[in-house]
Amino acid sequence: MPHVQTLFDKFKGSKDILVLSFNIDDNPGLAQPIVKQGGFTFPVVTGQAFFETVDPTGGVPQSWIVNPEGVASKVRRFNRGEQWVQEATDAIGKLSQRPR
């Protein structure tokens, strides 16, 4: 989760990019203490039902890049750590350069 925070901080204040996390636990209240204890400030959205409709196999973790129209134009399991931050940043950059 610290790397999600790094990515969130990198794009904080952007008008076109939002970094958030989906909590897909059976008990949505389990995530909040972890978020608070870690000092994370990125949004955490309860999304188990949504996630099950999009990816019923439920493999996690996943990183999704969604275009401005709300369509998942790139779905990929990124590497972890700083390399994940760089790959996600590059993917977001490529998406934001595409003509709308």
C-alpha cells in the first residue's frame, strides 16, 4: 500500500487522474484501520460487488488504468515496489497522451 500512496501523491491535484483503491473484503470495515495506521490518504472505495462483475476470478492485487470515459483501456498486473510505481506512471502517461 505504500506504493499506492506514492502513486497517489505523484498525481495529487491532477484534474485528469485519480488514484484510488478498491476494498473487496467480505467485511469492508477491515481496511479502514490498516489505512489509518499506515497514514494513507488515497481514497479507498468499497467495491466487492463491482469487482465481482468486472473480474469474477478475483485475482488480486490488480492495477487498472481507466480512460476518461470510464472504460478500462488497460488492465495489467504490474510488478511491485518502485518498479510498479514507474510502470503505472508510464502507463498513465501513455494513456493521457492519446487523442480524445
